Amino acid sequence: MSGPSGAGKSSVVEGLAKLLPFHFSVSMTTREARPGEVEGVDYRFVDRRRFQEAVAAGDLVEWAEYGGNLYGTPWDEVTGPRHRGQDVLLDIELVGARNVKHAYPEAIMIFIAPPDLAELERRLRARGDTSDADIARRLEVARLQMAEAPGLFEHLVVNDDLGAAVGQVAGILGVVPDPGGPS
Ligand code: 5GP
């Protein structure tokens, strides 16, 4: 799963977890934890030296730089669960998504888009923990990603209404939506 930050991927993942079992791949990042984020649950927060060691040791399936920080998927987040027969859900940006598709051609590629860039900006500002410069950078990256997405992703889900977006993703993954379920 990919999409601009502020498109609501984390909320979609949370909603999806109520509908079907999967392992959420916890990425390694050099970004600072945001308020409320938990080490080992949202990310493995590390410094650049530790991240570069992981790259050099071949511990990452893929990695990319985004907004001045490094992000990567540890192999053990993918191989362990897969050996146990679990599906694995990755929330990663486009460069990483392309590399994962290369390593795992069977991967289901879903792009979560905001209704439009104005709404994306509103959501990023509402977060309250992102500077103006960072918001501008993220909006520019979002614009580029939304232009590039159609060639890479098999599915596009516009997250206008969260319940509907979760339902659509569940449908893509083969879950029949429960009308009485979470909305
Ligand atoms: P955020 O800082 O908002 O949590 O994430 C910024 C971007 O990094 C998002 O697009 C997110 O999907 C992406 N990202 C998170 N983890 C990984 C990862 O392991 N690899 C790659 N390539 N991107 C990631």
C-alpha cells in the first residue's frame, strides 16, 4: 500500500485490521517519532548510522529516502510472517513499492489517494506536527506520486470517506464487506 502522507493510509490499515488478519510490516526509519507513535509498533526508530549498518548488512528488502529521512523494510518483517502463512501489509512510498513488486511479483499494489491536493494540505496541517517547509515538500512529493501512480499500481482507492475506503481495500483483498461492520 502506498500513497502520499496525509492520504490516510494509517487509518485505512487500522480499519482493515478489524476485517482481516495480516502482519503489518514495521519499517525502520531515521525520522523522529511523532507524538503517540510507539517504537516497534509504528516504526523501528534508529539513527542514520544504525540504518546504514542495516543496509550494508543486507537486512532490508528495500529502502528509500523520503522528506530527508530514510525508510526501509526489514527482511524479517516479511519472511518470518510469510513462512508462518500470514499475509504481509507494507505501507511504503513509491520507490520502495516498485522494488517490492520486483522482489514479489505477486504483491497486490494499492495506491491510496486523497480526494485532491487541497484536502491533503488541510489534513497535513490538521496533524499539527509538521512544519510549513515539510508540508510544502510533502505536497510536492504527493503531486509527483499521484502522477506516477497509475503505471505502478493495480488499484486506486480515493480516501474521501474512511469507511468506504477500508471497504474498497478489503474488497480488493477478497473480503466480502459486512454491512453491519465498522464504517
Ligand atoms: P511518514 O513519515 O509519514 O510515516 O512516512 C513517509 C513515507 O514513507 C510514507 O509514504 C510511507 O509510506 C513511507 N514509508 C514508510 N515506511 C517505509 C519503508 O519501509 N520503505 C519505504 N520505501 N517507504 C516507507
